[in-house]
Amino acid sequence: MLDVNEIMHILPHRYPFLLVDRIIEVEPGKRIVGIKNVSINEPHFQGHFPGHPVMPGVLIVEAMAQVGGISAYLALDAEFRKKVCYFLSIDNARFRKPVVPGDILRLELVTTMNRRGIWGFNGKAYVEDKLVAEADLKATFAD
């Protein structure tokens, strides 16, 4: 539904920190599914870990947060779309299985709250049909 060029119009992130390649499903403000193609060419694999590359869990959570930011952005009116989305909190993060180069990370987020400008999401990350990570996230928009 959204390719990387459209995503770059929404998110301020750029390589190497843009961690969403595509949005494949979206119900703005309710549910969203994004894709991150994990490549050996990403700079964090040089040191995490030599000879055994594993995507850092913090980057999996950041990818979830970026997908959540896209969902919130698409639900907002034009006034708020001029603002930047900021991460507020991470709760209940769990990492179930390593994510390695060649994996296709599917990031599924459901909106759990939207009150007074604070958005909450429950995020799950999958490789194929296996749950690899999950977390509850909060974000807001500011100038």
C-alpha cells in the first residue's frame, strides 16, 4: 500500500535508520502491517555479531515504533501531520527468536489508545509465521 518513497514522505528517518521498507496493510489509527527486509549490508551487522549476525532487539522495537508512527500519521489531520512523532515509552518488550540477514520482518501493530495526543500500540514482529518480538509502545506528536 505504501512503498519506501511514500514512507519517507511521512517519517523523518533516512538510511541507515529508516527501518520500514513497505506498508502492506493499513486501517489508519487502528491497525497496520509493515515489512522490513533484513539485509547483511546493514551497518549494525559489522559488530553485532561478527561471524554470527543478529539484528539488535532495540532496532526491531524501533522498526515497530516507525510503523506505529505511520499508522498514527495516516489517522491525523493536516495540522498534526506537520509535527514529528516522538517515542514515549516501551513496555513489556520480549524477544523470542533471533532475526538474521535474509529474514523478512513483518511488523503488526494494533492501536490500543489515542488520548490527548498520546498514542499506544501493541506491536508484534514475525519472521514467516513465528513471533520473534513484541512490545507495547507509546508515542506523541510535537513541533
